[in-house]
Amino acid sequence: MLAGGMSGMLGGIFQYLSFQPHYESLTRGVIDSKDVIYFGSFATFCLVLAHAVLSRRNAIDA
């Protein structure tokens, strides 16, 4: 939604980072390497962030 209201380079960046275009191509049955890398990178980022938060929480509790 944010990408739709912007134009130029910043709008293009938000459009690329948006889930919708990557998800739509996968739902059509098109398995593109850039979409797989996108979702793999996002999953890895979320796992690293969760690990950091839990490690910090455990360090504070100890």
C-alpha cells in the first residue's frame, strides 16, 4: 500500500520489498529464483532477529 502512493526510486524500492508481487508470481505457479531468494532471505532475517531477542532476554534473566 505504501509503494502504491510513491513514485520514483523510493517507490520502486518499496515495490520490490513488498510481499504482494513475489507472492502473486508463486500463486500462479511460477517459481522464480528471485522470489525464492526473497522469501528465504526474509525467513532468515526473522530467525536471526528472533535469536537475538531471545538471547538478549536470556542474558538479562540470568
